Amino acid sequence: MDTSPSASYKGYDIYPLVYTHAATHEWYERRPDRTYSASVVICREGTDPVSALVRVFPMLARQWDSLGGARRAAVQAGTEIIDGHVPGQSIVGL
């Protein structure tokens, strides 16, 4: 994970985590060359991202065709979580 945040928003640092998606396929299905899944790590601004005072929010709903698209989506999801626009996801207690 990067040691510097990709974005800071309302007193929180946002770190996107992007990894290759390994979906199971049947032999006859078309397979894209590579897709990516993402999660987002949110912590208080200036806090070490590997400390106990962080939250990891997986983004399970979709995959992206590019690394940059997945990173941008993770940062956007982080800002929406901080604003309280994602049901069931909260930063309360950070």
C-alpha cells in the first residue's frame, strides 16, 4: 500500500487498494484480459494507514477494466462514505 494518501477529504485520508479480480468462469465464457477489484482504506488525516485506527471498505459490486478507473472509483467511494451517502458504511469511531 502507498505510504501517502491518494486524497484527503474533510479531515480523512483515503487510500485506494486495487487488486486483480480472479472471477470463476465456465470454459465457454468470454474472458477479459484483466479486470480489477477495489477497496478503500479511510483513516484520520496524518494517521499511519497500517495502524489500528483505520477502516477498510470493500467495493464488491463491480470490477473495472483499468487500474486508473478502479483507483478513481475507490477515491470517489471514500468521499461518499465520509459524507454518509453509502448505506451500511460508516466512519463513526475513527
